[in-house]
Amino acid sequence: MSKSLVRRGRPPTALVLGATGAVGSQILATLLHSTFPTTTAISRSAPPSHPNLSLHVEPATSKWAPLLSSLSPCPSTAFNAVFPTHAAARGLKAQWKIEHDLCIEIAQAAKVAGVKTYVFVSNAGTRDLLSSYVPYSNMSIGVEDAIKKLDFEHAVILRPGMILGGEKAKAWLLVALFGHLSGLPPIVPDPFDKDQLLIGIAAVAAARMADDGTSPSKYWVLGQSDIVRLGRIERKE
């Protein structure tokens, strides 16, 4: 176990939204093997059971924010790793409701509930030169801006590229085919240099650093190279 995963003081509790997705499942697995004593998951379907996991299965994502607000005690850290493949297949409007509207609603509920550290898995290319012309990137830009304005004690934004073999990769391709015609999905540099596990490990490590007071800033953005570097360091240790 990495020394950076040892908290000073009261052990934190965690919440994972989208816990059965490509990244969410790896975040959940990492949390359950870390020093987080309690982890709560809100998901459409049930992940594998674990003695340290409190599970809320709710197929209707519209109920996720109210469910988050009702959690007691409130988790100190929340991870949002929501990637809706089916919404992407139904078109941009359906995808926008999930990847933009729902994600902002969840972040707002987390802030009101008292979450201290908020971790959002965004995507590479969100702030690229042509990102404002790409609807998929605009969703993430809107969510990132909303999280920053909510002024959590700490906020961590991860911007991985396409996740090979996972739900996000499928969603990425579906958006390219069906989501819009006004632009291309974010360019993915060196996608073979990381995987879902590295992203999950990096997300938890970054949250722990925020909790320990060792993160580089209150609002911390990790690009692809940062995710790979942090994930590899933690995995080795």
C-alpha cells in the first residue's frame, strides 16, 4: 500500500457514482483495497459485493442526486465516473442530460450534502483549441466549470483519453457515429500508455493527496501524462 494512501487523522469515507463502468469499477476496486474504511456506491446495476461496500442500486439516474443528499453520514470524498453508452447511442440530447445536466446536479447535491473532495472523470481534449466546437467537449467544459464554481475544499479533474476496451471507448465511438456532425471527438494521444486500472488508481491517489493536504492546488487538473505517472507510481508501491 502506498504511503500516500495513508491518511493523517480521521479515515475518510468515499462515494462512487457509476461504479460498474470502465473507470468507476476500477475506482471502486482501488478504494476497497485502500485505507478507506467505508465506500458507498450508487449505480444502475450491482457491482461485486464487498464487506466494506454500502451499495445503492438505482436504475433511474434522475434519483441519484436526491439519494446522494440522503446519505448519512455524508461521504468526505465523492467520485463521479458516469459514462452513458446507451445515452450516447440515443443521440446528443439524451447524452447531454446525463453527461452534463446529471453530472452538474450530482456535484451540486454533493456540495450541499457536505462532500469535502470532489473527483470528476472528464475527458482529454476538453480544453483544446477546437473544443468549443465539439458538443462532447462542451458537456465536460460545462461540468468542470460548475464544479470549480461550487468551491469544494478540493476538486480533482481527471482528463483521460479514450479508454480502450471499456464503456467510454464505446461511447466515444458512438458519439462519432451518431452524436453529432459538427466536430470530432477529442484527439487521444498515446492511448496504449494507460488503462482503466491506472485511471482508477490515479483518481484515488489524487483524492487521498487532497485529503492529506499534499495536492498541488485546491482545484487540480490531471491530464493524460499526469494520470499515467501517478497511476504507475501508486501501482508500483
